[in-house]
Amino acid sequence: MENALLQLSYLIGSITFIIGLKMLSHPESARKGNMVAAVGMTIAIFGTIFLYTSTDGEGAHLHNLPWIFAALAIGTVLGTVASKRVQMTAMPEMVSLFNGMGGACAMLISIMEFRRISLGMAGVETTAGKMFVIILGMMIGTVSFAGSIIAWGKLNGRIKDRAIPGGQLINFILLGGLVVLITMIVGGFMPDNTMLFYGILALAALYGILFVMPIGGADMPVVISLLNSFTGVAAAFGGFLYNNPVMLTGGILVGSAGTILTILMCKAMNRSLMNVLIGSFGGAKAVAGGGGNKEQGTAKEISLNDTAVLMAYAQKVMIIPGYGLAVAQAQHICHELEKVLNEKGVEVNYGIHPVAGRMPGHMNVLLAEADVPYEKLLEMEDANDQMGSTNVVLILGANDVVNPAAKDDPSSPIYGMPILEVEKADHVIVNKRSMKPGYAGIENELFFRPKTSMLFGDAKKVLQDLVAELKNV
């Protein structure tokens, strides 16, 4: 009876994961989908704690329950406090940190299972297939953990972009070394595999550090998505080890969704997935590369009053949100600007680049928080189709995703990346604090184009003043 109830809890958990993931595909249902999946996970966790019985012949339940519940309580409190205190600007680094913890869990599971085998514990069967699953789970989880921690440090500014001399060659050598060590363990070529196992652990951690370390600029959303898929795959291997359908289903869903998202991100940036894996993706060349060494001319400024008049008498306005909008926490006043313009008969939409911000979907989450209607959020292709009929484009903190160097300058590190083609509009107004380059570290040619005017200042303050001006027009 207990086993039947346990399997039922696992079935409920698996179904809620699938339903929750489906609901995450739309901002209006995403929050509810997250709760549905969380409820399913809770059922599966407590089902395991109270209904699981060992398969070693003794049929024993889990023990050390005080330690288990203490860990659950600590994790719940820390997670709740951290999630409530985090600002939208810090959300990408929190995602990286939480993802890294998932990779660490998968790594620890594999380490404990290997220790059970190496200590010859009763009831533990050893096969080449099981050892292969243990090692892959440990290796992928370690890469995800180490890479996510580096990504977290880079996103919050604690770790700087560093080009590693011969980095690609080193990564190839590390991958080759991992393959050799895995083959030696699974093939049983060594009587004692302990040193080889921990050698894989060390190489995987080093690889995770080295392949993320040089990555910077606008490439970080792709890396976060890739590391997320790694964690899912590592969790799926844990599901294989324990014959646990919930771990297996959850890991497969996260791994496959993360992989699909990574491929879409690479396509959106005209990058190769192989370049991500070998560590030649983005990096220091974004700082030292082309795109910022030409004679640009002079940028022209526009006043708040002129901006208000221009927008008030426009028929169609498109807002391009970027990381500067998140930094200023200006999403709510941006929605207020949209409503004021709508009252004046102006059609307002938002052009969303797939990699705007610091993580996949960053701008969608930001604007959803301010209750911006989802139908007003146009994907890049749809936004570009409407750009020619747009009177005014207002760029709020976005930089690299509107940089014409991606189309015009083969020496630029972002060359080939699809961008929002804002120059097709009649007028382009760029709100920035200064003329400093964006996250990719290169100057934006758009600022010096004839149609472009600069509106300097903090996004939130500028939008507040702009709303006030519009109400008087």
C-alpha cells in the first residue's frame, strides 16, 4: 500500500511538472504554473520521506528525519528570504546561483553513490552502466556548479572577464582527459578507481571555470541557459540512479527545455553552440574588438519637452527596454507612460530582443511585473516588421541589441547578431545615463546616426518627468 501511494505521489509530481512547464510559456499563467510545479514537488518530497522503503531486503524507512527536516527548514527560510529581497537587476545572478546549487546537489548524489560502491556497502550493485551514470552525473553537475558560480560572480561584478591564453586548447585537453578517465573507470582498467573518480571531479570543476571565465558581454544569457540545461541533465542521471520517476521527469524537462532555449539563443545571436562548449564564445574580444574605433561624429541631445511633443503627436511609438530599465527599476513608470500615450490615441508596443538584459526572458519578466499586457510585447521579428511604420522609437537602457555594428562592421565582436532595426523608424530617442558602451564593451554607432537623439538621465527619473510633460501637451 505504501509503495502504491509513493508511486502515486511521484506520478502527481511528474504530471504537475509537465503542466507547470506548459503554463510557464505564457506570462499570464507563468506564476500559477510555478506554483503548480512547486506543489507537485512538495507532494513528491513528503511522499519520499514518509512512504519510501529501502530495497535492500530490510524494507526500512528513511532515518535521520530530524536532520532532513532541519535541512528543509533552513533551505525554505533562506530561499524565501533571498527571493523576496532580490531586486530585478540581481535576478540573473540569483538564477545562476540557484542553478549552481542544483548542479552541486547532482554532484553530491553521484559522490555519495560512488562512496557506497567503493566501501562495498551491502545491497549496492555495481555495473559498468551504473558507474557510467554516476560519473556522468557527477561530471555534468560539477561543470554546472563551477560554471554557475563563475557566472554569478561575473554578473554581480565580483569576477572580471579574463581571456585565458590558449583557452580553447586547454578546454579541448580537459575534455579529452575527462573522456580518458571515464573510459578507464567504466572499463575497469584500474583496481582502485577512487583517485580517478576524484580526478574527474577536479577536471570537471576546472573545465566549468575555464569555459565560463572568458565569456562576457551580451553573451551571458546563452551561458545561463546552457548551464541550466546541464543541471537538468545531471538531475536526470540522479533519477536513473534511484529509479525515481520525479527526478527523471524533472531533469529531462529542465535539460531539454534548457537545451532548446540555448539553441534559440545561439540562433538569435548568430553564434555556434560548439563555440559555447569549447569556451571561445564572446569574451575579452568584446572589449578589445571592433565596433568602437571609428570616427563617429557628434551625438545630438533632445529635451524632455521636445520628446513629449514628438511622442504625443505620433501615431505609433515603440519602446525598446534594456538592462538600464531594470537598473533604474523603471518598469512601472514605463507602463504609466504607455497608458498616458494610449489616452492620447498613440499606439504603443514594446520591441523585445531575445537576449536583452542578463538572462533569457529578462525583459518579459520585468514588464510582466508591471502588468504590461503580453500582446504588446513584440518578438524581434515582429517588432522589425512594424519598425518602418513606427514614428518614434524610445530606447530605455538597451545598447548592444540595437547596435548597427552587428550588421555593418565585420570587425565587431557582435557582427552577425540579429538586432532590432530601430533606424527604420522616423525618430529614435535613446535614454542613457552617459555615452558609455554597453555590456559587450563596444561603442554604439546608433548614437551618432542622423535619426537618433540622446535623452540623458536615470530612466526612472526621465520617464517620470516625461509623463508629467505629456500630461501638459
